[in-house]
Amino acid sequence: MTGALGLAPGGAPSSARASSCTPARSGSRRAARSAGGSAAARAAEASRPRPEHHGARAPWAAEAPQAPGAAAAARLAPPAVAPARAWERSVKVGVLARLTDLLLPAGGVPKPPGGGPGGQGAPPERVADDAEGVGYEEISFEEPIGAGSFGAVWRGSCRGDVVAVKACKVADAHDGAMLLREIRYLQRLRHPRLVSFLGFCNRPPHIYLLMEFMSGGSLHAVLFGPPSKRARLSFEKKSSMALQVAEGLAYLHELNVVHRDLKTMNIVLDVDLSCKICDFGLTVTLEKTHLTVRHVQGSPRYMAPEQFESTAKITEKVDIWQMGCVMLELFFSCVPFKGATGMQQIAAELLVKRRPPSCPAEADPRARVLAQSCLRVDARQRPWATSLVAALACVLEGCGDADR
């Protein structure tokens, strides 16, 4: 800055600048003024130093030649962070356009044919056919760790393995036989994103399910639990976790199996916070493409609109709605219908007002597109699980440094 060095724009000392800016009473100045438009007066006026404008070059001053250097480079070049931000903005715009295409009902990846993984035939074979189950005396109940849809859950051990033990109380022999049939089917479901079914114990009035134990607890505890259990998750990590859940759903839906009670409490984690879907107590094998609802099942805040209707046809699109609720909590820390006081109020929002849970307006637009596509009131407008897998993979590919 010229002021810091005590120099006027034209190179005169500061004291000279100050004195020349005061009114002059000399004869030459009076002569110049009386001359009016004479050349000498104009020259004298032009040579008189002007007051300094702080913070900017005076508009009438000529551009001083500047040697190349750091100052010139800083003036000519954009900030170093600008290109990266511009690149990330362009990537996000491209990702949003791709998500819109993937998650439109007509533009999404089509549902694969029924069967095993990728529609390749029957479900995988059982690892072991424990038709008789295990003895009650072989199970050690060590620590209660929560409650599932049917009953309490313990961390325990059986035959040398650490397991999660779920106690399911059945009303009568008929219900017990029906549950045992489902358990034997569950034994055939094997996927990296599903909690493995290990066996069962039939001890009326209880049937005990032996499941893979996940030491990381539930996703709900990581998001809303006590501070000691919470984890700070980046957008990239949240997207990865959502993708893992979507992969598990895609596998179930390929087998024409619907969960019907998907929520963050039923998503459990390992030590690396990788996700698996658990609690298949309400899982139903769909007969062809739908099953008529006989009574309301599931958690009201996560239930799809059609689950409130006694004559509605339930399809795997129920799980897609509930996946939208999971993403509301995962990406935005928003509990669906948090202000609702009961099932009737939630049903009125969905069936009368036709209004799904809302996403925060200031939230990441990628997460909003993902969640809102799943929370379409019309089940036919929701994407397939395979479309969600493709969309979440697209989001992960476009994650930048700010998302990590």
C-alpha cells in the first residue's frame, strides 16, 4: 500500500501531498483561476495531486505497469479452491440427473425375475438341515440386548458360538407350526447383507431363534442412542450404509420375500459399521405378487399407506416405503411423523391428506431425491430395490472430498 510507505500516487512525499491539498493564496494560483480555460491553468490543475482514495485506485489514475510476480498471479488466477468446488458442483448436478432417471418408475432398472441372487434360480441350499433344532440346555443366555417384533433378545452362546437368541412366544400349536415353517424357510436365506439364521429351539410356549450376533448394535442406537453409542457419519458413509441395506432388500425381493417391518432398529452393525437386515419375524413369502392383509402389522411410523388399509394388496413396495423412512433417519436424523401422537393421526396424514413424511429443505439434494422417491404415496410410483441399488452406487461414485 502506498500510504504505508508514505508515498503519494505520483511519488511525492506525504508532507508535500498534504500541503498541496490545502487552499493556496499565491498569485500564481489566482492567475491560473482567472485565466479560466488557458492551457497553463489546465496544466496546473492536472498536475495538482488528488486526494487518496483508501482501498481502491483513484479512477482517474493511470494503470501503473506491474512486474510479474505473486501479486499479479493472485489477481489474475481464481482462488485455488474454486476449481474443486466447481467440479464437485458439476458432478452433483450430473448425479442428480442420473438419480432422477434411475428412480422414475418407468426409467428405473427393471425388477429381475424371481429366484435366487440376480434371478439365477432357486434360493441357496441350507448350510445344515437342523429340522429338529437344538436342545434348550445347549443355549446359554448371557445378556439381554433388546426386543424384537416377537419378544426379547439376548446375547448368548450355543455349541461354542456367540449368538443372538430371540424368544418368540406362540399362542397355540397351530401358530407354532406356522412359525416353524417360516423358520425353516429363513434358514435358506443367505446373503452378506442379511443376518444369518443359525438354528432354533422348539420349547413350547416359546420358539427360540438363534441368529448371527452383531457386536455393533443397531443403526437406531448409532443415530439416536446415548452419546457413548453414537457415531459421527460422513455423507459417503451414510450412502454406503444405505446401499448395503438396499442390497439386502434386493435379494429378499428377488425371492419374492417382503420384510414388512424394516426400520433402523432392525438394521444391525458389525464393528466396522457395516449393515445387515435382521428381524424377519414379520417376513412373509409373497404368493405370486401380493398377499391380502388380514391385520395391521409393523411399526406405525414406518408403515406404508397401504398397510393401514384392510383390503390393500401388499407388495415389496412396502419395504421401499420403509427404506425411505430409514433414509430419513440416516441422512437427516428425522423420525417419520415425530409429532404424531397415535396411529390414527399417522393414518390421517397418509390416507386423507395423502402427505408423506417431509425431508428438510436445506438437506443434501442427493439424499432428498433418494428418500422422496421411496416415500411416494402411490406404491406403483416407488422404485424397485434394484433401482435403489443402482442409484446409491451412482451417489457413491460421485462423492467428493466434502462428502468424506
